[in-house]
Amino acid sequence: MQASKKTLILLIPLLLIFLLTGCPVAQRPAEVMHLPDSTERQHSGSVAKRFQEYAPQGSTVVESAIELSEKYAKLSEEAAVLRQENQNFIAENRRLKDQVAALNAQLQQTQKELIEANDLLIEMRIELNNWKADILGFRNQMREAEKAQLEALLKILKILGGEVKAESAQGEDAGSAALSPSEPGQSEPQETPQL
């Protein structure tokens, strides 16, 4: 406690001396030399213009303060509206990103299914072409079998003593191919031997 009293007693006279004589640094203005940038000049000029525009020459400080507070209220309302719009845009953006992700997944699945369908279609076309070739080959085999059967019948007729003209044999070959039975119960037309 005594230490604080001693410091207090010493400080009070020093403070009084300082106040009475004054501070020589405070009486002289400080000289600070610096080169302002062009951007700083423009910035300070725009700040000065801003306040000159808002404060007409004949208005008082109270009127200019009221005008500035009204403009501040309007700007704060606009800022609130813009913040709300920003939040809405952010939510919409999120929703659209989710939708794009879902559609990308669907697109990839659809492309995969399309590739599989194309592969299946190509495979089925190959099988169809093979089936057609087999059927056509089988048809040729049927024709050859019928031709062999007709030749055998002609030989049997010759052995039995019937005469067969070459023209009629060729015509009957073509006719028998056209008149081949389509039902199992239908009989083949019988040739009559010519005497």
C-alpha cells in the first residue's frame, strides 16, 4: 500500500508539470511525407464525392444523419432481400445438382442397357442368318431327295416296260417339284406309262 502511495505522490506533480508546460510535440503538427498512389487518390476522391452528394450545402447535420439513416435502412432491406435470393439460389443449385446426379446415374444405366440390347440384337441377327442358311440348305436337300425319288420312279417305269419321253420327264420334274405334297395324307400324282 505504501508503494502505491509513493507512486501516486510522485505522479501527481509530474502530471501537473506536464499539463502546465504543455506538450511541445502536440503544438506542432506532425509532418508525414508519403506519395499517394493513384488508386488512393481516386478512392479518396470517390469517398469525398459520396458524402458531398448526400449532404446538400444548406442541410444540417441532423438532416443529413436522418437521410443517411433512411438510405441505410433501404440498403439493409435490399441486402436482406439479396441474401434471401442468394439462399434461394443456393437451395435451387443444390436441388439441381442432386437432379443431375440422379439423371447421370439413369443415363449410365440406360446406356448400359442399350449396349446389352445392341449386343443381343446382333447375336439374334447372326442366329437368324444361320437359321435361314440351314433352312435353305434343308430345302435344297429336300429338292435333291425328291429329284432322286423321281429318278428312281422313272427307272422303275422303264423296267416295267413303260416309255417316258425326255420332254415329259423334264416337265414332270418341274411339275412334281411344284406339286410336292404339303400334307402327309396327300398322295403324289401317279404317272401313267405311255404305250
